[in-house]
Amino acid sequence: GNSVTQMEGPVTLSEEAFLTINCTYTATGYPSLFWYVQYPGEGLQLLLKATKADDKGSNKGFEATYRKETTSFHLEKGSVQVSDSAVYFCALSAAGSGGSNYKLTFGKGTLLTVNP
Amino acid sequence: DSGVTQTPKHLITATGQRVTLRCSPRSGDLSVYWYQQSLDQGLQFLIQYYNGEERAKGNILERFSAQQFPDLHSELNLSSLELGDSALYFCASSVGPSGGETQYFGPGTRLLVL
């Protein structure tokens, strides 16, 4: 079946540090890949997405590139801010076992804390 | 603000009871999805409705059921509640029937079963 594995947290960084959160996936077919962010006490928000190999999603200084050869979609940001403190979820959308009914499969989430 | 609303925000109940969670999708969205988020299981897809019809099913227990009404709001019914059902329940919506589209999440309902 489809699955997403992302690095275990928590990750603690100082402001302006470089961020990488690793994400790898297993899926049938050609999935779309997403990063969602959950700020404290809120629901999930789409951060960025990529729908085909070599696509780069970007938003708010975050980037991730869809790497089919390594089945990865690592999240990066060059300089994190305190306001980036949140839980980050990698997710994929691919067909279920019946070949239809695409649905989101999430990783377990990575808690990021950025200290001033 | 995603435009997806969920009520109530918090719910405390006892084992064996039944509760109903409500979700209103973004204006114009026809699909509603339900997810359960717990510490041990992470974020799990439960079920999807599209324009009133069940579209996809995930790890939803038989004690749980959902429906989508003609005005497109959705309700998730949880019955014979157990301690392990304590979790954050999210609703999300999207425009079309495919789970591959961008989904917009509500703020969640936190359920505590005592």
C-alpha cells in the first residue's frame, strides 16, 4: 500500500538556521506530493505541493522537489523564523488498492521549534 | 481561515455514549473528508463524501458513520465510544471528487472520552 515516512522529531533550531525535513514515500503509480503545516491549536494548511517528477513546490521560503528516482520530497528552508514553529506533515495522494478513489496518506509529522 | 467550519471545538463525554461532529465545507466545495488525529496513530483518513454520496473509505470503524446533506454539510457520528476514540477529528473539503486535489482543513473537534 501507499505510505509516507518522514524524519522523527522534534527538530529544534535557532532563528536563521537552515531547515531540512526528510520525507520518502512508497506508492503505486504516480502520486502527487504535499507538505502541510499545522500551527499550534489550528487545522492543517497546505504549504506546497508537486504533481510530477522534478517539479519543485515552493511557498513562504519553503521548497521541496519531487524526486522520483529516490522517492523523496524533502522540505527545505534557508533561514527559519520563530513563526515557522509548527508540525509539518508530508503527504501523498495516490490511488487506493482498487485503482481509484485517490486519497491523502500522511506521514507522522515532524515538530519544529525555532528559538530566537 | 480556511473557510471550513467545525462544531463543536471541544467535546467531553463518557464511554458507551454517542456524539455527532459537524462540518461545513468551503463555499463551492463538493467534497468533504474526515480525518482522525491521535498520538499513536497519527493522521488517519476516515471517509470522503462527494456531493452527497460516499466516495472513498479509509480506516473508519463500524461504530462510526458519516453522511453529507443536500446543503453539503457533513456529520460524523461516533457511537459506543471507547477511551481510545479520544482524538482530534478534522474535516477537510475540496472542489471535486478526487482526493488528489488541494484539501482545506477545518480547525478540528477535540474529543475526550472519559
